Amino acid sequence: MNEPTCFHCGLPNPRQPYTLTIHNECRYFCCAGCQSAAKTIVDAGLAEYYKFHQPDQHPVENWLTSVGQSSFLHYDRDDTQAEFVQRQGEKLKSCILIIEGISCSACTWLIEKRLLQLTGVTSATVNASTHRLSIQWDDSTCRLSNVFQALFLIGYKASPFLPDEEEQIRHRTQRKYIFRLGVAGIGMMQAMMNAVALYSGDITQQHERWLWWTSLVLTLPVIFISAWPFFTSAWHSIKGRHLSMDVSVSIAILSAFIASCLATVTGHGEVYFESVNMFTFFLVLSRFLEFRARSLAHTQGNAIHQELPQTCQLATSEGSREVLMKDLKPNDIIQLMPGETCPVDGHITSGQSEFDESSFTGEFKSVPKSIGDAVSAGTINQHQKVTVRVAETGSNNSFHLLRTLIERAGAEKPRIAELADKGSRQFIWSTLIISVVIGLVWLWVDIDRAYWIVISVLVVTCPCALSLATPTALAQATLSLKNRGFVITRGYVLERLASLEAIAFDKTGTLTEGQFRVIKISRTSLAKDMSLTDDEILAICAELERNSEHPIARAFPWTSAEHQFEPIEGIRNLSGIGVEGSNEAGKWFLGTPAEKVLQVVSSNKVLNLTLNQQLLAIIELDDQVRATTPSTLDLLRKLNVTTHVLTGDSATDLDKQFIDLGVSGSYYGHLSAQEKVEWLNQLNNQNIAFVGDGLNDAPLLAKAPVSIAMLNATDMSKAQADVLMLTSDLQVLAYAVQLAKKTKRIIRQNLGWALVYNAVALPIAAVGWVAPWQAAIGMSVSSLLVVGNALRLRN
């Protein structure tokens, strides 16, 4: 016998449906597209999907035509990918896609499993709440068009993530909530007016029956509009063998409504239409307020999700002209007028102004910028016209990097949130069993009251507060930290910060400003014999440091064009030591060697420039300690967090001032990147955070339990970090630890309140002291108290 609805999408089947054997059974489909999608899923070994799948009532397009294939191929173009794809290395790329057609948790499982089967795809994670797919692939073995095609063939449509579209979805969801709330509110008020007349006692039987039928008509829109999403959610949960809070809520609403309908039709029994309306109203209200709280955290915390300009003014020898952003290339010069948002990462080449970096740092005070200073995409020019040399365009700039990392954090759940979710599911099972037992007892005690007491128990023990206890607190804490320039990119950060034992700092660019300047050059007799001037010494240093992102490199501006000497090739970074390269003159080295050629006792940074291991010059640099370093170290000490310093500087260069400033732990110098990792491995799983900024810090950032990259960190360091520090104020570290501890307390308070409320409300409802409408108010108030308590983290 033909199935009436499509096995894949749930739409009605035609008279002659398409067929396919799945799990040794003949299944029927409404179109060739759904049949093709099902065949792709089965052939990929993912037929288990259909054991939990809930059809979404959207048919799949018939087949992948040549035109359809061509539409996917344009995603392989570099100019198209520049808008939303990030390069993670020489071959790896990543991006965020919006997936249409997700209807249940089985869909997220299917998408992840299918994509991971593609050769070259290294990771694929679907955020079930936002329907966003974060994917990373090897561009040498997999094309992005293959990803779009694979999603299409299993019945899903993908598109690049664009924040404007997400904002439109949020507005649509809010309008739906308001509409449902309005319908429930009107139904509740009218049904309660009828209930007043019914409970007055001074009414004829004919008028009583008329009011019953009127209340039934008034309740129908509430059931089919306001409460319908609860029913569909409960059905999806049951189909997926996963109980959610909507299961008990739906049982309560439907039971009360069906019983009232039977009483209305038969003319015998009691009606509680006003309770159904009131319960639905307060439930929708609590969900709407929860949605508003999450939306507020999202919109305020993700100001980074604003859109960059699509065009800019390209400066040429003939003037300026407007060009599309995707046509820009590195080293192009663009003009940035006052009030314009910078569309690229780059450096100012002429002019000076102030930039609003609040979307990154949360600090609304403008930051002065002049020639040579770096500017980031997404910041706003405040005062004067400047020109900017393009460094990074499209999805490779810091704006898109930060957006990707924030999305990664949203897709992850900390352990405490997973435990709370698991606890709420177990609680639902327990509540259902307890409700059945209470119902059986009341059938023996008073059969007339048994039904309504069971409904009250189901309503009053709905674990809404238990489910909201953790995510609302985490969202508000993350928002508060984001507003201070402390951007969390991993879901477990707050949990680990709450029990932090120690913090290890890199010195240069972290505890210090990282803005080196040359204050003294001491040339040796060999340099004088070679007639090398101070300017030529600086030019050689600039040539060696030209590809380095270390803060020391900025002490040597590019001036080699003014001096004629053989270019230095094969430049190599020696982690924690210096840089080396060669030309016809020999092998050059700039840095601090393992055994210093000349010992100089100084509190400043000292570098040696050598040629063929013969000392040419000693260059002394000055770097100031950050103004907030002493207070930060003091605050961390008061929080019982031990502070360490790990630096690649030579031990003879270390100044005792850091010990005097309040470093409470160890001070290690002349460490390579590997030695820093080995030091961490010796701590026996101690909960420690590492703060760094240099390329040589990337291995330790990847290894540390909590890794924090500074604003001036290299892209590789930022990609490895769990947190991005977008402010130079180190005190935000101490604030983050304090807030993490407060967040942990508030989560415990919320969980405690939810458990105490249910422990008290359950026996009261079980003895019949709580009516269904009172239970609805109690459940809603409990949820609102949890959300309100979490909102304290915003202050």
C-alpha cells in the first residue's frame, strides 16, 4: 500500500509516487528530488538518519542540472570566496554557511556526517540553534562547490553567512512571538470574562452551555497559533527519542483542552478553557522574554557582525576612483574619508586621524593614528582624511577572523551546560513518572479531581528554569566581557577561568607596550672598518626583520631602499632567539645568541648584529612596561592566581622590576617556543592560562588550558587562542577571572533555585492546592527569576 506522504519531506504523494528501498522496506516519495536525496543518504551509509528524521514539509529540487552545477562552481572563484572564506594556512580554508531545511537534530547529524565523508573536509560543525555550518577543508583536494553540491543532494540549501540575513530572521522570529502573545492574551482575557460568569453561580444551564461553546471557539486560535510551536517541538523530541520540556507542557495543554472539549460536547464535567489560555499566555510570555534576553546579548555582543563597505576609493596616479572591495589587492592605496568604515586591514601612508575601535574593544574613546600605524577593518575614521595601504582584504582581515572565532564559541557548549541539559532531560522523565503515580493515587482518593491535579503537577514542574539556568548566565557573562574587549572564542573558557590557578605571561608586547625604539647603537671596530654607518646598520636590521611580525621588528622601519647593498635572502626566524639570512657578504644574524659575543648589562632589550658570527653592532632598544601591569598583577594576586613570566629574552637582560611589580610565581628567560611548552607540560595538569602575542607563542597558545592572545598578536596566534584581548588594559584579565567566578555562583544559584522550586511546588501541586492556571504563573515566574538573576552579570 502506498504511503500517503513523502518519506523524505512529508508532503502528499502523487498517485504514482517515486519509490526506493530503505531498511528493506519500499518507501514512497513525492518527487525525483526527494528520491534522489534519500538515495544519496542511503548510499553514503547514513540511512540511520531516517530513524530520527522529522520531515520539514519542503520538497527537494528535482535534480542537479548543468545549470545548477554551474551555479555552485562560482563559489570556487577567489573573488567570490574573498567575501566569506578565511584562509587558515597554505591549503586549509574555512567559512560559515547558513543551511536551509534543518528541521530536527537528525538533520545536523546527517549534515556533519555527510560532509566529513568528503575527501579534504577536516571539520564540519552545525550550530543547531542558528542553523549555521562552520566548515574547514583542504583546498588542494576539495572544492567549495563540492560542499554545496553534497548538501544539495541530501536535501539542504546552503548560502554564505551574511549578518544582515540573520538580523532579518531575528526580526521575523520576534514578530511571530508578538503575534502569538497577542492571540494568547486576547483569548485569555475573553475566556476569563466567560469564566467569571460561569463561576458566579447565578446562570441558567442554557447560558452556561452557550458560554462553554463560546470559550471553546475563543481557545481554538490559542491552541492552533500560540501553543502550536510547543506541540511541534514536542513531537520532534519524541520522534528523535529525546525528551524536552515541551513534552510535559504539551501534554498539560492538550489534556486540559481535550477534557474541556469533551465536557462541552457531552454537557457533563468541568471546563478549564481559561486555564488553558492563561497557561499558554504565560508560557509564551516567558519564552518571549527569554528570546529578548538572548537577542539583546547577541546584538550587543556581536557588533562585530556589522557589514563592511562593499566599495571604496582607490587612490591612483590619476586621482581616485570607486572600486569593488573584491577588486582590491594587497599594497593598493585607498582613501578613507571622515566617518567612513575602514574596509581592510592596512597601514596609514599619509595623514593622521582618530579611529573608533569600539566594535572590537568596547572602548568608545577614539584611538589616534598616524603614518605607519596599523588600522583594522571595521573601525571608523573619525576626523581627517587618510590614505591606507592594503594589507589584508576580504575574509582574511581581522574583522572576519574575529567573527569566525565568535561563531566558533557559540557552537560549543561548556561541560556545565551539557550537564544541565542532561539533568533537565532526566528531570522530565522523573516528572512524567511521578505524575502518573500521583494520578493513580488521586483516582483512588477523589476521581473527580485526579485529572486536574495531574495537569497542575505537569505544569508546575516544567523544567524551564532548569534549562535556562546555565545558558542565560553564560550569554550575559560573555556579553559583558565582549564589551570590555575580552572576546571569548571557545565555549569552555568561562568554566576554566572560574577555577584558574595561574597565569603565564609573555613579556614583550604583553606586560610591556611592545613598541620598541632604538636608543643606542654601538658599532664595533669591524663595522667601522667596513664603513658601516648607523643608518646602514638600521637598514640591514630592517632587511632582516622585513617579514617578521614580532614587536621588535617595528623598531626598524623599512629604509633599505635608501641604501645600496645586496639583498638578504633565505631569511629565517629562530624562535625566541632572532632572525638570520644570507647574501654575498655572508651569513647575517640579528638577535640574542645562546652565548653572547659581548655582555652588556642593561635594563633594556639588547640585540647583536653579526656577520659570519663576528659582532658588528650592539643595538639597545627601549620598551615600556604597560601602565596597567602593576595593578593587574596585584589584582590577580588578591584573587589567589599565581603569575609567571615566560620570555625569549636572554636571562641577562631580565630586569628585577617585574618581580618588584608583583610577579608572584617564576620568571624564566631565554626560552624557545618548545621550552615554553615543556614548562607547561611539567605543571601536572594545573589549570593555567597563557597570555602572549608573538609567532613563537602559537605552540603554547595551542597547548595551554586557556590561551589568550593580545590585540597585536600575529594571525596564527589569534587563530590558536581561546580568547582575544582587544584592549591594551590588562586589568580586564582580573575582571574576567572575577566575572567567571561570579558566573559560576549565579549558575549555581539558578540551578539551586530551580531545584528548590520544583521540590516545593511538586508536593503542593500533588495535594491539590494549586490550580492549573496558578501552576502556569508559578512556572513562568520561576523562569523569569532565573533570567533576571543572570542579567546581573551585565553590570
